[in-house]
Amino acid sequence: MNIALVTGSAGLIGSESVAFFAEKFDLVIGIDNNLRSYFFGAEASTDWNRQGLEEKFSNYKHYKADIRSEEEIGKIFAEYGADIKLVVHTAAQPSHDWAAREPFTDFTVNANGTLVLLESTRKYCPEAVFIFTSTNKVYGDTPNYLPLVEQETRWEIDQNHPYFTNGIDELMSIDHSKHSIFGASKVAADVMVQEYGRYFGMKTAVFRGGCLTGPNHSGAQLHGFLAYLMKCAITGNHYTIFGYKGKQVRDNIHSWDLVNMFWHFYQNPRAGEVYNAGGGRFSNCSMQEGITLCEEITGNKMKYSYAEDNRSGDHIWYISDLTKFKSHYPDWTWKYDLKTTLTQMYDNISKRV
């Protein structure tokens, strides 16, 4: 039997992974205990998404387990053993603002949880491909020291800089910068996934995401920028822009496009690889530009205000360079541009709210 195991399976990337791999594997095992509702409140609960997966996919089996528990995770891995051919680890505490409230919770979920999963994979299914969703926050605030130029609606990098054409590549240092507590816990997990590939020879890959987005995102103020922005545009709730004149730039990758990257890696895996994963020059926007798009799609004027203080460690400009991944997997490219993604969000969130 060929089994794919997905952690954080009711979240954005996890649920997209379940839907994608349910057609390609005999069984998809999901692990998710809805900690997102603890992090961000009832509005961010992923229970609706879990229920939908269980109803739609007959070959999906859900476990409400905690990735920090060696005992709980070990039992699941022991039950299926070498039949597990793919592990997609998306479970996380994902907010750098929230992490400062409970550093121990943040670190144990992000770092210890990843170690538990890596060691269970090594023990019970060492030939499996292990994929980890990391974050561009592992680079800390180093991107803020690039030569940035203020334009009418966004910050942009100087056109003479090597990053101008394609964005930031994997050679940027992850050292000597302010990461946020969240960023530091993800660095620990990121490096450990690399190490299990390099030291133990396992087929592991780190995907350092820009803004991961899509119609199944349970957006909240502290996490899920585009989803929360669209939710506010639909409901008329107030939105607060934090710093940088609302011109801070993010690249945005649709959850399906990211999971399709996972699929390409799975078919021809490598050991201890690192890839930047985002919308790149294909799909990105500033906060101001995102608001304009949401207003255009919903037909509503948004209610928002500006707070001068930016979030600590936040990026002013970040666009991912996917040249390395594309060179390894030339058949992959993006499918969903920003406007298509936002329109899907509008349709989905409208039904839910």
C-alpha cells in the first residue's frame, strides 16, 4: 500500500495536500488537532475544513494527535510503517506576533514537533520522502537592508540589484538578523530537516514559503494576510495596516501550486534540499495593491486605518526566486495568478461568512 501522511491536514497547505494526494495514493493519513483555534480564536478554527475532507475523500483517515507527542506520533507511524511513502509536514504555529506570547508553545510545536516527525520517519519508514513547509522568515530581517526604492503604491528593490529580476534566492544568509521568535523556531526545524537529509541520507526537502494562500485559508488578523484582507472586504470589518506606509510587498503562491511543487519533488527526490517557494515575480502585491484588488473583486469599499509601528521583524519587500526549483524540476510552473486566487477566496469566504 502507498500512503501519504500529512500533518496540519485541516489547514491551508495540509488540506490542499490531502485533496491533491488522495488521487495519487491508496490512503492519506491526516494529523491535526486544531491548535489553530487555540492560537487565533474560534474564527480561525479548521474544523470545517477537516469535516469537508472526511466527507469528500473516502481514502482519508484523520487522527487528532499532537505532533509534539513522541508516543502519539510513534503509534501512528508504527501502525503503517514502510507503507508510508510520503510525509508532508505543514503543521505549525505560524505567527511571529503570537510566538512572542508563548515562546515555549511556539518552539515545541515548530521545532520539537518537527524533530518528532523526522525521527518517526527515520525509525519506521526511512525511505519515505519528507517535505517540510518552512518560511521566508528564516532569513530574518536581512531583506530589509536591501537597496529599496519607494514607489507610488509599493516598495521595490533597486533595478540594478541582482535580486530585481527574479527575487531573493536561497543563498541569502539566515544568520545575524532579527527573525522574531517564530522565525527562530522555524530556523531550528528548517536546519534539522536539512540535517536529516545530509547526515542520515534521507530524502528531505525544505520549502521556504512566501505568503502561502488560497480559498481554504482560515485567515485571522495575526496570520493569513490575503484571506483576512478578503474577509474584511466582504464583511465590512475594520482592517489595520501596520507600518511601511502600506507599501510592503509580499509574493503570494496558491496552495495548489505549492503542493504541485511537492509532487514534483516526490517523483524525483533529493537529500537535504532547500527551495524558496512563493509567487515570485508572477504573483505579488503590496498591502495597498491588495486592498485595491479586494475592493475591485467585492465591489465594497474597505474600512481600514494605518498604524505607524510595523510588526517587529516584518519584511518591507520580499519576492521569492524560484530559479533553483525550476532548474531541478523544469516541468513545474505556476497555475494561479493573484487575481484568480483572490476571486476564489471571495467565492469561498462568501459562502462561509
